[in-house]
Amino acid sequence: MLNSCVMHCHTGTAPDIMAWGGIGYHSRTPLVRIASTLNRQRHIFEVLEPVVLSYLQGFATAIFQQDNARPHVARIVQRFFVNHQIELLP
């Protein structure tokens, strides 16, 4: 058997890897590695405050879009957007 024709595969449980990233028309945020389960507090402290706030400061106007994952729609996260005057796509 030729080694170039053999593909190794992992058959055990896959490791959990999560990353967050943002994209715009001509720009992007750095990827943020999420080490474990993302909850509402970690979403604010690890993604929104250090990455999103600085990214959105580069735009005169911006509308932020996210999915409806639980950490994204928590009241404390929604208040974060209101307090920082970040417009959300409904």
C-alpha cells in the first residue's frame, strides 16, 4: 500500500473547539478562541468588550448581527448593546 494513498482518521470523540469571529465588508476581527462553554458573562468579557467594541469604533455607522444563541440574547448582553449604543440587526 502506498503511504500517499492512505488517509489517517480519528474515530474517537472529537475535541470541543469553539471560535468567535466577526466580518465586515472589507475587514474582520481576530478569531477569539473560546476555551469552554460560552455563557453570557464570558460572551461579554471575552468577546464583546475586548473585540467588538474596538472593532466597531472603526466605523461611523454599523449594525451588529448575531444568531439567537442563549448567551447572545441574554438580558445582560442586550443591556450591554443598549449601554454602548450598538445597533442590532433584528
